[in-house]
Amino acid sequence: MASKVKRLLIGKPMKSAELEGEKLGRLKALAVLSSDALSSVAYGTEQILIVLLAVGTVAFWYSIPISIAVLALLLILVSSYRQTIFAYPTGGGAYIVAKNNLGVSTGLLAGGSLLIDYILTVAVSSSAGTDAITSAFPALHNYKVLIAILMITFLTIMNLRGVTESASVLAIPIYLFVIAIFILILSGVVKYITGGAVAAAPDMEAASTNISLFLLLKAFSSGCSALTGVEAMSNAVPNFREPSEKNAAATLAMMGGILGVMFLGISLLAYWYGVVPNGKETVVSQIAGAVFGRGMVYYLIQGVTALILFLAANTAYAAFPLLAYMLAKDKFMPRMFLVRGDRLGFSNGIIILGVLSALLVLIFGGDTSSLIPLYAIGVFIPFTLSQLGMMIRWMKLKPPGWLWKFAVNTVGMLTTLMITMIFLITKFSQVWMVFIFLPTVMYIFHKIHKHYLITADELRIDIHTEKPKAKGNTIIVPVAGITRVVMHSLSYAKSMTDHVVAVYVGFNDEDIKLMEKKWAEWDPGVRLIVHRSSYRSVIRPLVKFVDTVEWKQSENDHVTILIPQFIPRHWWENILHNQTSIMLRAYFINRKDVVITTVPYHFQQ
């Protein structure tokens, strides 16, 4: 039954040879890997206005130069990450750049930040998408957490079906969003020019005397939340069709251009139409209502905005498993992240991402404003380290034209470092958890790495001198009576060795005498050892007996405990059997020099 449900949700397994067919062309990659960055149009401007609102609506004029400054940083980041793509076509982005140029620990800092950021991406996107829905349908406000978790579940299943299939399905709403926002911007500009704006924009002179540099920097750093997701192309270069690096660089440029136009357009409309952010309705919702009224076009824009905010999480689903794979390849994460699933994706990474992001939504109650600062700083740390790593690379290699590349990375590094510091200073109460998460994640990375190194040293053998040694086998079979299951288990044990002993633990003299009498009558050719348990424990007497056998036989024989197990026809019948066998396995599995094996007996009816 479980297998049928899995096939229905995920689809049939794919051959390894079909992996090349799962690679993405530019249009599908733009949809899959740009959804995070493009979706930030829906809340980037709003984050700027929320900060400026502390002074008053007259300060909203500053949202325009701040938006232009954000676009300048976007241009620097796009240029820098294009260089990263060509320098490191195997992917990995900030993690690989920082590890190769700044050291392993710095690389782990970048990698850990990105992993946390991708988890936050899914949580923020699902929460923001829910906000768009509840803006249009306020009656659903109390169900925002449930809606967000349902969407995370949907995206997890879609990505488990494979990159190409998820891209084919998710590309349509993403391109609809781009078209809808461009229509909104064009219509809004035309309506404003023709004098149809419903609210007068505050003038520049009123704003200029009422704001501090500190507040401007804070608003700028908040607006930079629109730049999250820019790094995804450099992390996921292996997902592109050949030539992968050229396709990735071209897609990154396309994404930067579209994002820049949409972000500046929304900022202009928000200023022109006098939009004031509030907790019950998003800025995009207010602009759409002012331009089109609360008609069909408004609900269409809200619908596709909600979809893109949900689907922004898909960028993380594409990048998180690849980054986890690279960390696992370097022995800093569990090996399970190296395994491709039935549909050739890194299924374990996809599932873990979905589970952790759903937990975050539950913990924060789907509150987007609480998550965005933590989300933004999680990506600006890797931004800064990646730029610094590329600076070191150019200084070491000095390829033709390296000074220009060095200058681009230097400006980018200084800018992103400044934004990171602004975030830490101005939003410390919201981002302090980074100082707990990142050291904890890095500590876990080092502990995993140390474990794998120690394990490898212990398992390594000298193939020239160390050979398998033949030893005998003493098999101990715990029995509870004389049944077909016991007969089946003893038959199997005797097929491997003549040193087989059955052990029976009785709780009273009457049961013990009856068992000894029946065993003598049956005479299976196996010696029966009987122990009386005064405290009604099966495990204690058995442990003492195993210790005695191990002490006597371990030099010449392996000591094996062979446990009979019922296999009923229906899953629920397991509750009625095997309780003692489960306890025995749980106890003896940790015993050194004792082998645990199970002999299943399948019920016929």
C-alpha cells in the first residue's frame, strides 16, 4: 500500500542514464532558480517603507533613492556571481569559493549560512504567500499556518518528482507573475501620468529634514532583502544543460534584469500612490487595488503574487540538496545527502528541507516580518565571504583583466559587509539567533567530519598483510516453547554449525519442568539450557549466559544470538507479536563481539 501511494505521489523510478535529461535549459532554470529573487519584489519595497514609516509618510520619498541603491548592489552581485560561475563551474557557490580561498572553517561558515538561509527561504516564502492570500480573503487569516504548511508539503512532493517535472509545472505561474507585475507597473505609470492616482505622493522638501542617516541605512538594509536568491545560480550550475556555466551566467543576467525593472517599478508606484504599509494588506495588494480597483484583475494579480511567493521556495529546493551533497561529499554532512532518489533528485535533502521549514513556520506562527531579517542576514554573510574569496583568487592567479574583476568583487564585498553590519546593529533583537545557529551548525559539521575520519581510520586495512580469518560459530537460540517457529530457527542454525544451544528462561518451577519434559520427548538434537528468572526478566539470565559463552568461546568462535521472529500477514498484527525479540535485539545490538541475527517465520494465514 505504501509503495502504491509513493508511486502515485512521486512517479516511477528513473534510470541513472536519464540524468542528463533532468538538466535545465535557460527558461526552465529561470523559473526554478529565480523564483526566490523575483518573489522578493512582493515584499522588498514594503520592508523599506516599514522602516521609513517610523518618521512618517513624508519620508517615503527616500524609498526611491534607496531602491536605486539596491539596484546598484544587484548589478554588482550579478557581475560578481557571473565571475563565480565561470571560475567554479562545478557549483557550490559561496561554500566552494570560501573553502578554496579562505580556508575550511570560513567555507563552513558560508555553507552553514546558506543552509539556514534556504530553510528560511521556504519558511518566508510560504508565510509571505499566505499573507497575499489573506490580504485578498481576510476570513482565512486564522488558517495562515495551515495554508503555509500545506504549500510546503506540495512543493516537497513536486520536487521529489524530479527537477524537470517540477520546472514544467512551476514555470507557468512564475512567468504569469512576471507578466502580471509588468502589466501592473505599466498600467500604474499610465494612470499616474494621466492624473488618475488616488493619493498624492509626499514631496521631497517635506521629507529632507526629518530623517537620519542611521534610519536611511536601516531602510537600505531592509530593502536588500529583495536580493536574496541571487546566489542560487552559482550554487546550482550542475543543474544546467551543457555548456552549463554559459547557460547559468546567461540565466543570472536575465534574472537580474527582470528583478531590477520590477523592483524599481513597484517602489515608484508605492510612492506615487501614497501607499502606507500595514499588517493586514500588502503593498502590492494596495497598489493593485489603487490601479485596477477590487475587480477581476486585482484578484488575478493577488493570485499570481501568492503563487510566486509560495513558489519562491522552489529555489531553495533546487539549491539546498546540491549544497548538502557537496558538504556530504567533503564529509561535513551525513552520507545520506549523497544519495539520489527514485527520480534522480537528492531526495533526502528535499525531505529534510521541507520538514525543517515547516517547523519554522509553526514556531514563528507564519509571521513573515519576524523571519525576513534572519533570512536576509543568512544570505548576506555568504555574499560577503564569496566576494572576499574571489578577491583572494584574483590576487593569487592574476589572470588577464583581473584588476577589473578584483575591483568588482571589492566593491561588492565592502557593500555586503556594510549591509551585514547594519543588519546586526539595527535588527539585533531579530537576528541574534544567528549567533547561536551558526556556531552550532559549524560545530556539528566538525563533529561529523571528525567521526568520518575516525571511522575511516578504524575500518582501513592493509590489503597486503590483513586477510579474513576463519573462526567457528556458537549459536544461541532463545526459545519460549516448542513451536514451528522454534523448529524453523533451529533448522537454520544447525545448517551453519553443530555448536547450537537453545536457551529457555522460566519464571516458575512448574513451567521449567514441563519445558524440559517436552524438549526431551521432542529431542531436536540441540542442547537445551534452562534458567529460572526470579524477577520475571528474560534479558538478565540470557545476558549472563551469553557472557559466560563469550568468555569461553570468543577466542575460537563467533558468538551469534539467533532470534526467531513472527512475520504476520497484516501490519497491525505486529503489535501482537515480537515484543521480546525487539527488546533482545535492542539490548544485544550494542554488545561488542556478539552477532545478532533474525530468522523470520512468515504466517500463512
